[in-house]
Amino acid sequence: MNKLLDNFYVRKMAYSIFTLLGISILIFTIARVLPGDPARLALGPRAPEEVVEQYRAALRLNEPLYIQYFAWLSDVFRGRLGISLVTFRDVTTDILEFLPATLELLIFALIIDVIGAFALGVISGRRPNSLVDNLVRIFSYAGIAIPSFVWAIILQLVLASWLDLLPAYGRLSLGYDVRRITGLVTLDSILQGNLPAFLDALSHLIIPSLALAIGTIAQEARILRANLIENVNKDYILNMYAHGLPSSTVFFKYALKPSMIPTVTIMTLDMASLIGNAFLVEVIFNWPGLSRYGITAMLRKDLNAIVGVVLVIGLAYTLASIFIDLIVSRLDPRVKHKR
């Protein structure tokens, strides 16, 4: 039993469960104490007061906060997150409907992020202070300073409006019909053998995915560049060069691996943060995803929907944290033995 409890990954899972529980308590409390009457907002200003009072009682809003929380928590263990005040459906149903669109957007953004960050970081770190390095650094400063939604507008204007290369909004063009299987349009079109729909869905993903990924690419490329330059100048690397080992072998096998640890850590956290940063991009591109659903819930003070969306984001961060430890422990086994 002690060996099991001492296991690195078991401890991480236990911490993650307590983290999610703490997030649920915090966001549940904040959502309840915000100004405004959710029952009145849901039924409208013309609803009779007795009807509003009945609906308020049905939502348990008249009961103490801790009773409301434990009632909600018991429903969560049954797979229910409560009824949305906007859609009047179970929030679990809403999340299952809107989450795949956001996941699809994030998957393609992550593919662009990983390829772009490592390519630019390695190119820049291998030849510091060169022309390419200076261009990458300028891009990094611009990528970090300019928010994702601004990049979305810029890319939409240039690639969609001016050059007319890619569609400006939506997930599919008119005339394409893809039956929902997983909710991921690209995957569903492949499963149904609909190549034209797949290519059309892919073209709709490029601009919003790129807009989401630019900021993370810029940050991660800078981190990788800085770590590469630092590690290349360490004594053990210089000793390898002095013994005549090929420069490419020394750089990619011995300098790149330890340099990747901070980059992978930031990259994995950025993966989780994208789901929270996607809301304005989804609004700009009329993307029917979870982030846009969450913003609507906040504007309408849809209590159950707010808590549900934040829990999904918290779960994403928690899984990202575990994923970080899995990767970093592979790159540096000493991590597993630290307390």
C-alpha cells in the first residue's frame, strides 16, 4: 500500500481530484453570489412573481449555499450537471454537443503549434543572432503582444477577404452534409468517405486554428531558443564538440533534449489554456463551440452552464498537468524521484 501511495503518478491523480473538487466549490460559490436573479433572467421581465418564485424554488436558490452545492455534487456523480437556464436542457447534453467543435479547433491549433514552435525554436537557437534568428525574434514579440482575436481579424481580412483563399467563418460551406458521429466534422466526413466535405471542413479550420496558435508558437519558440543557446554553451556540450563529435549529433541528441523540458511544460499548459482563449475566436468565426456557449452562459447568468464549462476547462488543465509530468519524467527521470 505504501509503495502504491508513493507512486509518482498515483499521487498526481490524487492531487488532481482534490484540485477539481476545489475548483467546483470555488466556481459554484462565485456563480451563486454574483448580482442578479437567475430565475428572473431565465423567465424574462414579464413573468409573474409567483412563477419566478416557483422556478427559484425548483433551482434550490432559496436554500443555503452548502445544501445547493451538495445537491449539485450528488447530481454530478450521476452524470448530470443541472438544467441550463438558456437552452432548458441538461448542461451535460449541451457540453457533449458543443465540445467536439472546440476540440476539433484545438487539435488543429495544437498541430500547428507543435510544428511551428519546434521548427522556429530550433532554427533560431542553432544560429543565434543570424538573419533568420532576428526574424524569428521579431515574430515572437509580435505573436506575444498581439491577442488571438486580433490575429483572427487580421488573418480573416487577408486570407479570406483580400486574397479569397479560405472561407471566413463557419465549419462547413452550404451544400455539404455530414452526418454527426463524433461531432468532429473532419473525422466524420472521413468515416463517411466524403472527401469533398473533409477538404471543405479542413479549409474552414485553417484560419481560426492559426489565429489561436500564433501566440503560443511565439512564446514557446522563444523559450526553446533561449534554452538551446544556454545548453549549447555548457561544458559537457563543448567537450563533445572538442572530441570531434558531429555538430548535428551533439545539437539534436544532447542539447535539444534537455532544452525541450521547459518548452514542453509551457506547451502543455498552453494546450489547456487554448480552450479558454478560444471564445473570441469562436465568436469571430461563428464557430459553434464550447467557449462561445460559456460566454453566452455568463452573459445570461446561466449558473449550471457556467459551472459546467469551468469544470471542463479545469479538467483540461488537470489532464495537461498530468501529461506534463508524463513527458517531463521521460525526458528527465529524476523528476519522478522528487518529493
